[in-house]
Amino acid sequence: MLLAALLVCTLLLATMLAYVAHDAARSHRATAERALQDDAAVAAWELVAGVTVRLQSTLGSALAPVARARAASPYELLPAPSVLASSADNVLRCTNPSDDSVRFYFTLDFRDGALATDAVASPTMRTWLHDTITAHGRTVYQPDWNYAVIVGGPNGQKASAIAYAVKYAEHGAPIAAFGFRTCADVVGAPLFRDVLARRALLPASVTAGATNDSVVAIVVRDRSGTPVFETTNAQLSPYAADVPLDQIGAYTAHAAIRARAVNALALGSVPGSRVPILVGLLTLTAAMVALSILQLKREHELARLRSDFISSVSHELRTPLSQILLFAETLNLGRVRTEEERRGATDVIVQEGRRLMHLVENILHFSRAERQMTRLGPEPLDLSVAVQTIVDDWLPLASAADVRVHTAFGGDVHALADRSALRQMVLNLLDNALKYGRLGQTVIVGTVSGDGRARVWVEDEGDGIPPRERERVWSPFYRLDRHANSAVAGSGIGLYVVRELARLHGGDAWIDDPTRPTGGARFVIELPSAARAPGFTEEHLAVSSAARDHALESRS
């Protein structure tokens, strides 16, 4: 029980270690993924910062004359839109010079809503510009901004870029917006491509000097989700981030770490899930613990069986020893009155001595089989003659138990067998029939050959062996429940020795259904046929057959 408890504790400890390892791997993976997610966010923010700085250097200075100085009074007069022409004339020009015709400068007074332009603008454009700048300047534009860009246009007209700045009064109230209209492409792909070429989105210590495009993929979309600029987006990882460009037309910058850069940025590969491995190892540990517990149970059961075996053997040894000692003392003390009584006493001593010898031989064979030390010396034998000799030696024990023996020997049955081992096997089967058969039964012993095999069988008239038990009775120490709980002595190794010796000959042993209606069990031993053995000639067969005929005639 203590060892089983220790094994269970070992399993619990292994489970805890597996959980700790899984938790550590999960934490490691979460840390690596969080770092990659942060890298994507940094790249997106760096892009936004680069664009902001780039526009700040141009738009900030261009719009500074009208937006930087705050008005001393909310009622201060506003300068004309043309004041920006001198400072912003060369800023954000269209890519195609012919498109610069759409350019004009404007002033929008938030105090009264008046919109002034330095060039003629369509009513639709004026309405859209008035409503858009008013809403954006009051709700989106921040006081610390130096510029803002809105990309759009009235329905049916080509999109434009509106760059403007808000002028504030001393008390912080927005007074007016100054700006100009230009082509939408001035804040398009060329701007973002130039920023990517000039600005590193991640530190060199992280990227190991790799270019922006080899590490991250960039997509800039407008408010409708349409890409304004994008790099090659092949082989992307799930680690990405979106950052809004608030000062530039409601654009959103999307940065995604490329799949091929994940390992480098994570300082090694992102650890995968170790659940299958941990579950496998834990299952293996549980299986080993279960097998160990089963082995302990088996060892415990084997120890119990061996204890029972010792008890049974002791009981079996005591009976013949008691008989031998009793009749030996009788002879020694001269208590026999007639020659017939003396002969009877010596017969009992011889009979019990043979029984004792048979039991000792069984134990020796069992011990050798357990240690795989059994050595056989097979020789060609006339099986019927050899078995008849064994039966004749056993007849006194059968007569004492009121058991009759019939033989049914086949003709010309020759086997390659060890004489001593054959004797032990047949005597074990006969002893088994004697122990478990009914009183007054008839035991049949026979031989038969066929298909290159020779067989010996012993059939009794006992209670038989249930089919489900016919394989288990060949196990060491095993006895049927009805026998284990009866007064019949037995060690539980007799049938085990029979099968082991038969298999060492290259044969086998099994149990068949009885051939008689009286019931019982039919035990069969199969051995190699001597006719197939190397060196066994027709001369050997003739000599063996003659010896068998002579022996059978003399016994008849």
C-alpha cells in the first residue's frame, strides 16, 4: 500500500510539473506574441510620426504666419486669404503641374461663418468646404496642432486635399481657419513611400539592420477602407496594429509583421503549444504508474500464491512422510505378525516413497522451468511402450484409490522425447485424474499419431474443466475455486510443468472435451513424431515396434 501511495504521489507530482511547464510555455508564448504585437504598433506609430514630421516641416511653416500668433481680441480683423500665397505657394504642389489649377487659398471665419477665397470656387465646393472645415475645426482639430489635412470633396467632384490651420484668440477660442486646396495625391502613395525610404520603423537593434519592407508590411486606408498606399502583403503574420493619422484626412496606418521576420524579432521562434507533448508524457507517466501498480498487485498475488504453494507442498509432503515413518517404525519395532503384514508395510513405504519422489521431481522441474534451466535429452521412443511402463508403475496408487485404468494405444506411435520428462508429464496427468476424479472412476490412457505429431491423452471421469478455465489451469499455482476450497491437496504446479515440458519438446498441451457421456476432462500432450527426427531410420522403427509388442504381450 505504501509503494502504491508513493506511485500515486509521483503521478500527482508529474501532473503538477506538467501544468507548471505548460503554464511557463504559455507565458513565454504570450510574452513573445505581446512583443511582436508591440513591434507592429511601434512600426505603425513610427510611420505616422514620420508623415507628421514631414508635413510639419512644410505645412507648419507655410501656415505659421496666420495661425501661430494668437489674436489679441476676438473681434480682430482677419487677413485676406492671399496672405498665404507668399508662404505656402510652393507647398504640396500637385504631382502633375497642370492639376494645380484647382489650387486656391481660403479663410473661414468661425465667428460669422464667412468663407473668403482668393479664386472663384463653385457653390457646391464652397458649401462643402464651409461645412467640412467648420465641423472638423471645432470637433477634431486640436489646439496644439499646427496643421490638418482633409481629403475629400463634394459629391460628383474629384477628391481634393484641404490643408488648413486654426487661429485662436488669447482666451483659446477658435476664431478662423486659414488654408488652401490642392490635389489629393499630395498626401498619397509618394508621401508614404518617401517616409518609408527615409525613416526606420523599428530600432536597428531589433531588426538587425533589415529594411522596413523585409520586416513589416504597411497599408494606409482612407475612412471608407480603400487602400491609399500599400507594400507587398505576402506572407503576413497575425501580429498587426492600426494607428490613425488624425491630422491627415482620417487615414489609418496598418502595420503587420512579416512571417519571415517573426523569428528574428522574437529572438527565436515563437514557442508552439506544448499541450500535446505534455499530455503525451503525462499519459505515459500515468500508464507507467498504472502498470507499476498492476505489477505490485501481481507480485502481491504471486507472493500469496507462493505462500499457498508452500503450504500445499508442506501438506502433500507430510502425508507420504507420515505413512513412510509410521510403517518404518512398525517394521523397526517388529510389530508385524505375518509375512503378509510385513510385505504390506514395505509396499506402503515404496508407494509413498514414489509419491514423495514424484512430488519432489515436480518441484525441481518447476524450479528449472522458472529459471529456464531445464535440459532435455530427446530420443526416439515407442510412445505406447513408454506410456505403458509409466502406467504400470502408477497402478498401485490407482488400486489404493479404487481407480481402474484402461489403455487405448494406437499402432506404430513413435515420438522424439526425453524419457524422464515424459514420465513426469504422464504421471502428473494421472495424479491429476486421481485427485479430482470421482471414486470408482475409470481412467483411460491412450496414444495416437497423425500429421507428423504423436499424442498422449489421459481422460478421467471427474467434474471436468469449464471452457473459460481451460487455459488458466496451466498457469503456475492456479487451482479451480472448487478445488482450492476443498480438502484435496494440490500445489498448483503439476499442469504448468506438463505444458512447459511439452513445449520444450517442441509440442504443446491442452484440454479437450471428454469422449464419454460420464463427463470429466481429456488432457492431451502433443510431441514431435520420431519418424520425422533426423537420424531415426526404419531400423529404429523396427526395433521399437518389436520391443513394444514384446512388452505388451508380457503384460497381457
